Amino acid sequence: MQIPPETFLIDRASAQPLQLQLRRQIVRAVHEGRLRPGERMPSSRALAAHLGVGRITVTQAYLDLVATDYLTAQGRSGYFVSDRVEELRPEPPHEPGATRFDWSAHLDGRNLAAKRKDRPTDWRRYPYPFLYGQTDDRLIDHAAWRDCAVRALGRRDLGALSDDQYDGDDPELVDFIIRHLLPRRGILAHPDQILLTLGAQNALWMICAILLDRGAACAIEEPGYPGLHEILRTLDSDVRPVQVDNDGLPPDRIPDGVSVVFTSPSHQCPTNRTMPRARREALLRLADQRGFVVVEDDYEFEIPFSGASSPALKAMDRSGAVIHIGSFSKSVFPGLRLGYIVADPAFIAEARALRGMMLRHPPGHVQRTMAYFLSLGHYDRQVKRMRDSFAERRRITAEALARHGLDAGQPGGAGGSSFWLRTPPGIDSDILARALKADGVLIEPGRAFFLESEAGRGHYRLAYSSIQAGLIDEGVRRIAQGCARLAASG
């Protein structure tokens, strides 16, 4: 990377010689990590012209820094930041007599206290990554996505890319969601009932910020989605956990006095239970009787393996009490960070205003690219490819679990991309996960899914969306071996 000359300035009112000022600026930039090993310095001619000094001033400063190992000279190629600067970098320097600003008086650490799931960012280097929310890149139609991205950069679509839409959304994408995606869930909607989001997490945060900012109580599934737990904890919400059963969230266990109920009826997170139609109807009747809002997280609805998807709660909603959340993270790719909310126009107007204060709208180019990906048929083909692949991987995983004697617990819903498993008696899933990581296997311990963390020590989630089908059996075998070793060690 070429460092631009504008990186450096000199103070002509200073008593320090110009060459010394430049040298000290470069050293300080190295110490602070702003100049990195291997980066190319501006040419002496370009930097001298920018600073308005003689070229010899810059050249001499460079030579002095070469002598002290901050820079290296590479002939006609110029000067580069030395590979040895890491050895030279001290603690961040402070001006003499300066004191550090006391941030502790302004920060309470509540966001840092979130329960982080053990998901290394370098998960691809592990041969057996049973991680949920990541995708095998071979399932993504990269050529089609690239073609759509290039189309979205064309002159016809320049306005969608370059304009600030304020709080508006891409009308082409919204129209396709209304006409193509939502009818699959039985949902009929108008544009004033749709809001695009930066994924489901962003949607949940806005919903919680709007509905739970005045001490209102909410009911959530136990176990449930960790990302929701952390939002509610950060907002200091009054949370009432409801234990799920084989059919998901039981309406008759929802406590009195709650204003909002959060549920994932199609594939309960993390157990994969599917809520039957009769229970969905009972939940909606209760919402009408008590006057609470139902927030439906409809993740993974595109990945059913047997029969048609169950109807969305929003499709059965006659009073307008359901807020429906959809996302493209699982059906396209996780890094897309694009989703949507379907709700009553009054709520959408409130959420749109809040989103406008936060981030205006999702990036226009991403929205228009997604609109092309949908309208040209690429989305449907990719979903079919994922559905077929996940069905095969689920079968292979189920057979491997049975072959190696691991307990899959109660069967989950007919779809999704993971299993919710029990550890053998006496084995802590946190300890198991750490031991397996050293053996190249990544799993998700269960504690993060429970408000009462200790309850999750006997469970873990095993996903198959990110691991190649041919590696599943060996990965499961290693999990079984890890369990056996821990059991033997007492």
C-alpha cells in the first residue's frame, strides 16, 4: 500500500527543525500502528512538494529512519516501513505531562458483558467446523451475485447507489419481497408494512428499543436466541423466560402482565422444534385477549426438508398484533446483513423513524443487488441448492450420531441446519468444546442459549451448514472420542 503524502504535516511556527518534525511524525505513526510493515512511503519528491520543503530534507529524514530500522530502502522502488517495527513499537506514547482521559466515568461496560459465543473468526482453518450461521462457500452462486452487483452499478441504477434515500427503502426490492417472498409464507402486505433492516439482529434491536423502553415486561423462549438475550439485558428489560417443550413455546405458560412475546415458531432456536398450527392459533387468541405483541423470528423458513413450510404467524394474524422478522442471512450468505420487518403501518412508521436516526437505510447498492438476485431467479436456485445440500448433510449427520453413540435428544423440526444435542451425563459442554477445538472440531456450547447459563452445560448445538458433507462422519467421531476421554478422566 502506498502511504499518501497528505498523511504528514509540519508546523512552520515550531522551533523544531523541519527534518526533525518529519522524522518524529513518522516514528509516532509507526508506534501508534498507523504505518504498518511493508507499506510504501511517499516518494521524497511527492512528500517534499506536499510539505513545501526541499527534497533533501525529506531524503535525510528517510535515511535517518533507515539507520534506526524504522524504514528500509529498496533501491529505485523507494522507502518502505520496516518489518522490524513491531520490535521497536513501545507502549502507546503520551505527551510529557499528559494524563489519560478517564473513560471509566462515562462507560459502564454493559455491552462488553455480553455472553460471547465461542466462534473463532478463523473458523475456516478448522477441518470440522460444526458452526451455525456460517456457510459453505461452494453453495453460494458467486458468479450470479457478482453479475447482479455489476448490474446494480450501471447507470440505470446510479440513483439507488449514489442518493441518500433518507428513511426510504429500495422500491424494487420491497416490491419483490411483497410479491414473491411473503406469499410463500401466506403473508399479504403493502409497502407501508415493510421496513428493510441490517439483518434480524438489527430488527430485534429496533423492536426492543421501541416496545420495551419504559419498563414493559416481555416473555422469551427458554432456551432461546442469545442475540435477543443480550439486547434485553443491555436495555435492562423485565424478561420472563418460558420453558419450551416438544412443540415450541406453550401459550398457556406465558405469564400475565407481559407486553411482548418473542417466538421462533418455524424452527425454534436452538431446539429446532416446529410449533403446530393449533398452538399458533392458541397463541394468537391469547395475544388478542391480553393485548400483547407477538414478535415472530421466521429464520430458516426457506429450508424445510419434508412437505411445505408451516404458515407464518403473521399469515394467521387478523388483528395486526404480530411483528414478522425475515432475513436473507441464511438463504443467501451471512455477511450480507440484510433483512426486513413486516408489521402494522403504525409500528413500521415508528421503526422507520428510529432507523433513520441510526443509519438512514441499508446501503443502496446492497439493496439493488439483492433485488436483481431475486428478480433474475438466482435466489430460488440458490435456496434449492442449499435445501438439497442441507437435507443430505442432515441425513449424514443423523447417521453419524447414531453410529458413534451420541444423543440427539428429541427429534427437532423437519428442516433447518443444525441439531440440538445432549452431552453424556457429567460432561460440561464448555469443557468439551475447548477440548474438541484442539482436535480441529468446533461446536457451540449450550450455555449461551439459556438465561440461566448453568442449565445449558449439558447441551450443545451441532450445525452442518459450514462443514463439507464428506467430513461430517469423522468430525462426529472425534466428538464421540472427546466425550469418552472426558468421561474417563472423571
